[in-house]
Amino acid sequence: LSSGGKKEYFSLRVIGEGCYGDLQADQTHLNFGDILVGSSASCAINIYNNSICSLQYQLIVDDENIHTKRNNSRRSNSV
């Protein structure tokens, strides 16, 4: 900015705000026990967003036994 050929300087105060994600589940491990071939099992888990910002998450369910690892199940969502 100039006024009559002179430069004017102004102070500017900037305030930033941020957040970090904090997703938690009510259970960290699930045990379905023995499941017969051709049958299925399910359970409900609660996922909590403990932060002030919106978050996206991806839930990956995988078999821990590397000899029978064939299917990965993925689910994406936001909270």
C-alpha cells in the first residue's frame, strides 16, 4: 500500500487452529472361535471419534494365519 509515494507497513496477527485424529474402538481384539466352512459369523463394534475434527477410517479384517490367508475385507467410512 502506498500513500503519496510512501510505503506503509501494518502488523498482522494470524491465529491458527488444528486438530489431530483420535479414533478408538471399544474392543481391540475379536475372537469368533471356530466357524464352520460355508457359515458366517458377525459382531458389532463401536468406533469412537474422540477428536474435534472429522476423520476418515478404513477397517481391514484379515486372517492372522498366513497359511490360509486368502481374503482381506476392507470398509471405508468417515466419522
